[in-house]
Amino acid sequence: MSNVEEKLVKSLTAETTELIPYLPYLLQDLWELGSSPRDMLEMIRKYLDVSGQIKILDLACGKGAVSVSLAKDLGCMVKGIDLIPEFIAFAKKKAEEYGVDGLCEFMVGDINESIKVERDYDLVILGAVGDVLGTPEETIRKLKQTIKPEGYILLDDAYGKQDVEDGYYSRDEWLLIFEKTGVRLLAEEVVEEDELIDLNHEQQGFIVKRANELKKQYPDKAGLFEGYIQSQQAECDLLENDILGVTMLLQSIM
Ligand SMILES: C[S@@+](CC[C@H](N)C(=O)[O-])C[C@H]1O[C@@H](n2cnc3c(N)ncnc32)[C@H](O)[C@@H]1O
């Protein structure tokens, strides 16, 4: 079992790589898989000069909800990369549907490889991807390599309400990491609780429905799909109670 596959399932809140072939089916009713395209759009509009055509890299872009929205509303060039071929195919279809296929490039790939070759972007996005690129410090260093000297990073992650022992960095700990890695926190948008509860409820409804269909189709794997329902619910509870989902806009300062 590769490390990349283990982190892939974790990024989609699954507990076993056995679920990988079923993830596109389980998530077929969702376009947005983590980050809020609206929050990201608002932050970009407020802090970046978008009068020229900016170049954005969306790492682990999922089904392209953020990329397509930014291309549509800002007329920027976006390159989105994700490991799941079905997600990339969906993103391409959406780009066509929204008339931005000329602005968006989507490709299947491992972002651990992409960060070694992608360079010179105005903005890089890592939305709800967890520890795929390593610790927060490693993640920021890697993201920084892909942007221009004073380029921007949009990171959707979480602030732990307690300390690192829980696996989530507190806001103060994130700030120390920013200082160490040479980035400045320009803005942060914490997910609103009501909005989060509504969204979790809606998405969980879709996932439970699809998981139940799979249970019927593959009775011998019922435990696998039930496990997915449980881990999704646990993630919703975690986000609603123990951590704060946050989108951070950072600027490279050295
Ligand atoms: C929770 S989703 C977020 C998707 C998207 N950023 C969004 O906010 O809608 C996490 C994504 O990370 C992708 N992923 C995980 N590991 C990856 C890797 N090594 N390379 C590329 N994509 C990866 C998954 O396929 C999934 O689409």
C-alpha cells in the first residue's frame, strides 16, 4: 500500500485504500469537495490585483469547483491537478459547461510530483487536502516553490482548538510556521458554524444514499461502505465541534 494512496484516502476521509475504486461513485452528487469557491473568490478579489491575467495552480483540485469558478469570475488561467481520473474528467466537463475550457487545464497527477516542476504562478491553492504534502511547514515550503517571489498561497485547513497533540495546529502554531517559512498571513476566513452544519448535513445525505446503494450491490462489502458513512460523520462532528475550518491567504515575503 503506497503512502500516496494512504494519504489520498485520508484526504477524502476514508479509512482504507480498499475504498479507492468506489470514491467516484460515493461522491458523484457533490461538485465541491472541501473548499468554498465563494470564500476563495472573495479573498482573491479583495487582496490580489486581478486586472492583468493571473496564473493560478490548484493542487489536488478535486472536481474543479474552485478552478472553474475562478476562471469564470476572474478570467484567470488555472491549472488543476488531481490524482483521481474521474474527478479530472468531471472538472473538464464543468469547464466546458461554464465556457472556460480555454482558460482551464486539468490533468491527472500526483501533486508531490507537480510541486517539483510547476513554477511561476501568481497564486497556488491547496484546498482541504490535509497532509498530502507533509507537515504544515513542509507544505508551505513546497507550495512556495511554485509561486513568484511575492506570490500568494490560499490554504484551506483548520485551526485546532487545543494543541498539536490532537493533530491540528492551533492558530498560534500556524503563525510561528508562517514566520519560519517566510510568508505573511494576509487574511483568514473561518467557516461559519450554521453554514457548515447545513453543508455537512446535505453532503452526508448524498453520501449515505450512495453508500447504501453500494451496500445492496456488494453485500459482502457492506462493512466497507458503512465504515465510510461512519468516518464521514466523524469528520463532520470534528469540524463542528473540535476544530475550526479556515481559509488562509498568505503572501510570500522572501
Ligand atoms: C477533500 S478533496 C478537496 C478537493 C478540492 N481541493 C476542493 O476543495 O474541492 C481532496 C482531494 O485531494 C486529492 N488528492 C489526494 N492526494 C493527492 C495527490 N497525491 N495528488 C493529487 N491529488 C490528491 C483527492 O483526489 C481529492 O480530490
